[in-house]
Amino acid sequence: MNLIDGKATAAAIKAEIAKEVEEIVANGGKRPHLAAVLVGHDGGSETYVKNKVLACEACGFKSTLIRYEDDTTEQELLDCVKKLNEDDDVDGFIVQLPLPKHIDEQKIIEAIDYRKDVDGFHPINVGRMAIGLPCFISATPLGIITLLRRYNIETSGKKCVVLGRSNIVGKPMAQLMMQKQYGDSTVTVCHSRSKNLKEECREADIIIAAIGRPDFVTADMVKKGAVIIDVGTTRVPDATRKSGFRLNGDVKFDEVAPLCSYITPVPGGVGPMTICSLMKNTLAAGKKEYYK
């Protein structure tokens, strides 16, 4: 069993990005600028945004954090998005999800200029990704593809099961694993309504678990030598921790790990790669790599 170290891989990639940024600046180019909009005080969102700001520092980017209270109106947020769209100094920006219930998330996502949409959620980026055109790919799927490549894990012709069908992970992950230039795999998407889910998983060479249910994938669902990518990050109560909780993956790690050829831990697997992918997208936005 080989442990896929997302933390070390992300650190190496951020160092590569920082080196490239310094070369850009030394040659008279512009330092990439990422802005993040945070609405309210959701604990998970606060942590994510803080880590994104730290990652910007590590990569040598300029970063701006814009905060709004929970009771901000949809119009105020749309005005903020418009301002960031028009700000030539901002190369890319994100509006941290989830948003308060009274704000239509999809409306906000669609208001973002797709050329600055480094989260890769805008329908134009999603559509371009689906047909294999250059675009910003949403961070978690891009992070997973990067890990598979960095660890030289063979995906071409393999049977891949994606657990979960969310717009953020499941659907784009399945699209990428299917495409020739990325996974080149035979892909099955399973979800809460899937019949024979265990049988599907038992035949898989690669399982990407993004179903949001702690310890969902058990040893009886995994064939010997499979590659397991665990996207799950559910907070479960843990009295032994100072925070009172621990992060738990979708995979029952202790019983599944001995069967695998490769597996990602939680935390320290996919998580760090998600933020690292956002940095890769920001660098691409700064270089106008996909859109002029």
C-alpha cells in the first residue's frame, strides 16, 4: 500500500508556481492577483479562505479578502462581483460557497466573468471542460488528476467508479476521467439511488469517493490492488481533539488501506490539492493562458 501525500505534492507545486511568478515579475510582468469574497462566518468557509490566503503568500501572489455579513443582500453581492469583473488588477476571484439561503448561488456564479472564474463553476467553463477545450477546471477534480499524474498511476483503459454526482466534484471528475487527455478510463458514476453499488465498486481499478458519507466505502467494496481517492471531509465529533471534532473521509481507511495499491488519507490527501489547484488556475488567469 502506497500513501498518496497530497500535502507534500501541493507544497512542491506551490514552490514551482512561486518560482515561475518571480520569473514573470523579474521580466516586468504582473504579479497574479486573487480575490476571495466571504459572506458570513461559516467555520468551514473561514478555514478554507484563510488557507487560500496563506497559499497565495506561498505562491507569491497578491491576494485580497472581501468580507460581508450574513445579512448582506443578493444585490450587494452582485455589485461586488461586477466590480471585481471590471477591476483589471484582479486576475481571478472566488465567491466562497455555501452562501446564505436568501442568496441564489447559481445567479452569483453566472454573474462572474468566466475569464476570472478560477473556481471553474461558471457554465462556460463547465461546458468547455465537458468537450475538452482549455478552461478553468474546478479545483478538486483538477487536484485529483494532478495527484494521479504525479504518482504515475496508470488510468488509461482502467475501470473507474466515481461515487457522487455533485456539480463540484462528481460530475466534472467523471468527465475528466473519461476524456482521452486526462483519465482515458471507462467510467461509472454511482450515487444514492444506484443499484448494485457494491458490485460496481468491487470491479473498479480506481474508486473516487465523493459522496459525503463518513466511512461509506468498506473493505468488502474494494478489490485487491485498487486505487482509492477519498474526497470526503465530514466533521465528526471527537472528544479527544482540542477542536472537539476530526475530519473523516468517505472511506473506512484502516480496513480499506491494506487492500489498496494507492490510497489518499483524510486529512492530507485531496484537501491540500484543492487549494493548490486554485493557485494553478490563478497563475493561468494571470498569464491569460485560456482566455485573452
